[in-house]
Amino acid sequence: MFGKTKIIQIGNSVGIVLPKEALAALHADKGDIVTISAAPDGVRISAYDPEVQRQVDAGREVMREYRDTLRALAK
């Protein structure tokens, strides 16, 4: 755990400021892209990995294309 942070106004949006320790753990720096995903206990922030995103997109494409087949196999 890296402590707490406050949600702040940034123009018409909101954001959070990450402590140096959190950035170091993410291996991220100013301007880098991070991924936010749901986790069983809240949300998870992780460094963006284009290879992982490519794999997720490919999986979604397969699930969309073979939806009926996958549904039948799940029974």
C-alpha cells in the first residue's frame, strides 16, 4: 500500500496524484499510459503493455466471431 491520495479537479475532468513510490512500483513516469481494471477488492492500476492489449483485443475478436460455438461448448 502506498498511502492515500486525493481526487482533484483537472479542467473538466478529475484525476489522482500518484506518489513516487507507486510510480516506481508501476515502472511508470509522467506521460506514460496506465491500465485501470476491475479487481475483486476494487480497482487495479498497472503499466500499459501494448502486447497485452493486442492479446485482449484478439481474444475479444475470437469471442465475438465464435460466440455461438463458445456458448454451445460452455453447456
